Amino acid sequence: MAVINIFNPLIPNEIYHGDSRNLLKRIAHNSIALSVWSPPYYVGKEYEKDLSFDNWKGLLIDVIALHFSIIKSGGFLAVNIADILCFKDESMPKIMAENVSRRKIVLSKEKILAVKEKHPDWNRYKLAEHFGCSEQTIDRRLNGNNIRGGKYQSQTRIFLVGGLIEAAAKEAGFYLYDRRIWVKDAAWENSRWHTISYRSVDESEYLYIFWKPGITKVDRARLTKEEWVNWGSRGVWDIPSVRSNADHDSKFPVELPRRVIKLFTEPGEIVLDCFMGSGTTALAAIREGRKYIGIDKEKRSVEIAKKAIDSISKYTKEPEQMDLMLRDLEASYGTG
Ligand SMILES: C[S@@+](CC[C@H](N)C(=O)[O-])C[C@H]1O[C@@H](n2cnc3c(N)ncnc32)[C@H](O)[C@@H]1O
């Protein structure tokens, strides 16, 4: 069982800078009604670039284990995560597809350079999309090399993350209580494979909700009848992604944690996000009159989160104004 440092406890309504594996040990036992977070997805983002696959799995397992003693009995842990759609597997047979349907295009290096001059920030994926070819073709024309190494390169498959999360939570003492699907905007731009294979684009994520044994108060009055019909009882949540990623690479929309918080907690209870990023969960907690504790290992994320929290906190007595401000924050900072 995790050892809690009760001499220097984390206090509510603060965002802390540091590694969750250290800071979670400083949260008081049985104090958190709900922990809701979205961890690194192992897809090569800046904040996870130093993690090997085993380190990444270890991070998730350790963080989930550290939650058991801090969540209240009857409380919840909600994990938002997606499957890894392009998981490199060395053991897969290296057999290239015979792509007979790709448009035959005559593309010269000069043509690419002309477009690149107009759009210096476009990477090879964007250029490939523009010309309707693969990023390999772009790289071959520009650099005369084959970035994938053709048939010698590792093949990719889907890696289902849910099993890993469920096993870690079960090992820690939690039980899978519910799972919902978040349908987001279809990420055509990120789906490098969809034009050269039979694979689908990336357009959904999961929400796994784990229960810590204990009495759970079920109060149907937390939601209106309309909210129950529209999302409270629904397994699929249709919530648009945030428009851009100007401030933080991988924000979720405030509506996602807001729904979880409203369903699973009472006003005044403490909501934790130990992968707080730009502060979205704290904003949702404030919107719903709950307390929050946030943790992130990146100093910049902590600064962004604190700034966003400051900008909405003055509207606690004016929910409509706060909603306008939250919309502004999503539109101006953007998310994904
Ligand atoms: C998927 S993002 C979360 C985004 C957040 N939900 C939002 O809406 O902005 C994951 C975050 O976890 C942070 N992170 C990664 N490893 C961490 C660790 N060991 N401890 C604390 N934070 C970590 C990253 O810096 C990143 O901000």
C-alpha cells in the first residue's frame, strides 16, 4: 500500500508542479471524491518523449495504485484515454500492402519546394495531404530517401489500452463501474494511414470509470431530466474537440470533465487531476462548485492552468458569464 506523507499535504484549490508519482503520496487518505484525468497516450508528444513503452505502462500502473488510499470509499477514478492506433510492433511480419488504388501523380521536387515556400511551417504530412500522396513520396522527392525503410520498417498495429488500465485498477483494488465513449472530431489530418489502407480515422476515445468499494450515494437530482436523457444515461458522448492546440498540446474539452464531475460528485467535494495540463478539470470543477487539486510535471502547464483558473474564478457567482469565459478560453487557446 502507498505511504502517504501527511506532514506536508496537498491542499485543495491549488495546482502543483511535479511528478504525480511523488505528489500523490502527499494527498490525505479518503479525501478525493473523484479523480479524473487523461495521461500521456504514448503517441510521441513532447511531454512523453523520454518514456519507453515499459516506462509508460509503469507510470500508469504506479499512478493508479497510488489512487486507492486517497479516493474516498464509494468514490471514483475516471480515466480518459485512447487506443494507440499506430503501435509499432517488431514482431509483425514485414509485409507491405500492394497499393493499387493510389492516384498516380507526377510530382517533382520543384513543385514541392514551391508549395513549401508559401507554407514554410507545413511538415511532410501536410504536404502529402496537399498533393494527395504519401509522406514517403514527399520525402523521397525532397531528400531522395525512404523514411519508412519500405519493407524493412516495423509494421504498426492497434494497441488496446483499456485492458492495461483495467488490470492496473483491479490490482489496486478498484472495480470497473462504467465505460463511456467520447466521440470527438474526426482527426483526418492526424490519420496518416487512412488514404493508404483500409483503416479508419481517429475519432473516439474512452472514459473508464472505476469504483472504490464503499457506499456510493446515488442522487438522481444531480442532473436535470433533460441532462439524464441527453448524456447522463448515455454510453456515447458526442463532444467536439477543442479547436486548436495553441497553449497545450492535448487538451480535452471542458464539457468532458464537467459531465463526469456533475455525475459522480457533490458540490464542495474535491476533484483531482494528476495530469492537469492546461487546467481543464479545475475549470470544470470550479464551474460545478467543486474543489480541485491539480498536478503537472511541466512548469509551463502549471502556469497556463493557473492563468486560466484566475480568469474564470471571478465569475463564480455568474455561471452564464463563466460559461462565456470558458468558451472564450477554448476558442482563444484552443484544444484537441
Ligand atoms: C494528455 S495531457 C492532459 C491534458 C489535460 N487534460 C488538458 O485538458 O489540458 C497529459 C499531461 O500530463 C502531464 N504529465 C506527463 N507525465 C506526468 C507525470 N509523471 N506527472 C505529472 N504530470 C505528467 C503532461 O505534462 C501533460 O500536460
